[in-house]
Amino acid sequence: MSSVQILSTTIIHAPNHNLNLSNHHTIDLTPWDLQYLPFGYNQIGLIYQHNSELDTENQIQLLKQSLTSTLEFFPPFTGRLNITEHEDNTISCSINCNNEGALFVHAANKNISVRDILGPTYLPDIFYSFFQLNGVKNYEGTSQPLLAIQVTELTDGIIIGCSISHVVVDGTSLWHFINSWAKISRGNFEISKIPSFQRWFPPGIQLPIRFHFPIEPRDSLSNDQNNEEQKLNTTMSERLFHFSKENITKLKSKANLEAGTKNISSLQAVFTHVWRSIIRCKNLDTQEELNFVIDIGVRPRFIPPLPEEYFGNAVMEFVVTVKVCELMEDGGLGKCALKMNKIIAMHSDEKLKNHYEDWLAAPSFVFKDGDVGNRNSLAIGSSPWFDVYGNDFGWGKPVAVRNGGANKKNGKIYVSAGIEEGSINLEVCLDYEILEAIGNDSEFMDAVCS
């Protein structure tokens, strides 16, 4: 496929900047934010299809104008990170809401259709060129924009590729921003939730948080990681599996029946189902240990809960560990899904706050995305609960939503809502041979819709 042509590049500043930032010139960051410094930006692509009568030039100009208006409510996106080195060899990091601007890029590839992107079994590599800031790590937000939008015209559609610093937002806040942008683009300038940039800190904490982070080796770490990513990408492919509401209900019922409970959720059943298939196709020793990494949203688990308008990161990671024999035995779907359920339930207000305090006492960073890429580890990202298909910018709702290439590793799985109510999609990143084997696994594919 031919390459993407960049037509224009614009730096967008928030209007009325000084009127809105009296209390938010600097935003101190929490461990939930800081943990993402070594990772790449979040990348979300919204794919739209339209008829030949759509005035795309005018629509893209309206997109740019509405983004300017939206950024008035979200000043961190026009700022930069500020990393300060201290005399005790620690650093601190904050968001400087200085209105240096977000990046808006207009691009085109009129030789590619929406079907060329969504039709193939495996996501074509050109999809990654629909995003800016590929290969940029979050700690580089000192000089790089914290938000970059690339709008790419296709023969019969438009792709809005959003690259957003993960230090600034998690998925909940990211979609709060995108949902608000779409609403403003349609002419409604009153967003449903005014974001709050006040982060949660325990009483008595000294701000900004100081921590050890290797300043000097950062470039070499970044280069090493980029080289590793390139090496992985030569063998890694990406395939989407779609689960209907009906099939999800069947998996949930089967898992709960096997475990003798009613507590296993739909997602826990689906995750364990795909986990079993992947391991079945890897032919591992029965006594080997397996890790399944999932993010837990903190907001509703705190007492009192964090406010709905909390704008930042409020996510922590947990790991489910089982042996191959436990996962693959008869009844393994229910047994391991129940174990997942119980581990999630353990993350109470007290446990989450203890985890927060533990990070403050001994800050830690994983520079190579943990064990993802290890043959025994899988990691889930994103959530099916975000409003991804309600984002009508003025020419209809998206026909699909896909993640960009940043942070994609062998063993990473992204979950999102399917276009039909109650359905979900899994974007699975693995070796081509494993994905082919999964596609030929009748036990797995019986629950998948083609």
C-alpha cells in the first residue's frame, strides 16, 4: 500500500488560556500517572466511512476549530511535562499548563479504502502510519506535545488518529476528552462533565513526589526498547476477534457452572477463554507458571469514590498466576475465571491505598513493559465500557475503533466494545503462527463471530 501524505501541520493553542488556568498552571502527578513515564503514548484510531458527497475539506477544518474550543476545557493537553532534577539524585515530574500547544496534522492516502483497513484478517501495517508520535515515550513530553491528532483522508472515509500521553490520562479520561470533542464538533459547547485536574494524594504527602528515574540512560533505554520493539514486530501480527452478546452470555454461563458460582463476570469468562486457547496453541510444559496482567480502575473502589470528573490516571495493575495444568484441565475455564474474579475482589479501598503508599516508599518503573513478550505472559489493555461508537463529529458514528502501534507487544490484548450492543472486540498481538493456530482452534472459534 502507498504511504500517507502529510498535507498540513498545525500547533493548536487553547483560547482564553489565562482566564482558565489560575489554579492549574502546574499539576502535580500521582504514582498512577508517573508509572507510565517509560511507556509510549496511548493511540486510538476512530474509523469513519462516508459517501463521495461529503465535503471532507470543510469537515476537517471544522474538526480543527472544534478541537481548539475543546482544548479550552482540557488545558493539560496544550502543556508540556516538567522534569526537575534534585540534589539528592531524585527527580520530580509535573504537567506545566503553559499552552505550548497540541499538534494537529491533516494527511491523506486516496489509494486506500476503509475496507482495505478492516477487511483483511490481520491489521495492515500501514494503519500505524495514521498516528503521530510513533516511538515517542511519555517522559519525552517535556519537548513533545502531550496530544497529537492526525486526520487522514481515505478514498471513502476518514481516520482520526489520537496520540495522547499516558502520563496525563488513562482510558476513562481519554474518552471523556474524545466524547467532549465530538459533542462540541456537532455544535454543543456545553460538555457534560467539566474535568477536575485535582489529583488524589494521601494526607501529609510532600509535593511534588520525588523519585529515582535514570535521567542519563533514558536515551539508551529508549533506543534499546525501540530496537526490541522492531525485532518483535518482525514476528508479531495483530488479529481482531469479535464476540457477540449471545456467545459472551454462553461463556459466562459455562464458566459459572464449572466453578459452581454466579460471581464470574462476562469479561472474566472471555479473558479466560482466550487465555486457554493461546496456551493450548503454545504446547507448554504442564507445570510452567502463566501470568495474566489486567488493569483495575481505582475510581469506584476508593472510599469515598473518586469524583466522576477526576481527570488523570486512576488505574493499577494486578497479575493472575496459574499453572498450565490448572488452566487446561477440565473445568479450567471456570476455575481460572473464578480465581481472576477473587483477585479483583480483593482490591479494596485499603489494598489500593496500601499499594499507593508502597509505591511512594519504593518507586518502581518497568522499562520494557514487564513480562509482556515472555511466552508465558499476556496483558489486557483498555476496556469495553468506554463510549467509542457515540463519537459523531458531524458525519456519523465510527464504523470501527482500533488501537495504534504504540505499546503493542507480543502478548498484548486490547479489549473494546463491539459495534453491536453487548458485543466486544479483542485485538490480539501474537506471533503469526500462534494467531493462525487460534483461528483454527474450534473450541475457541465456536465463541467467536466471523
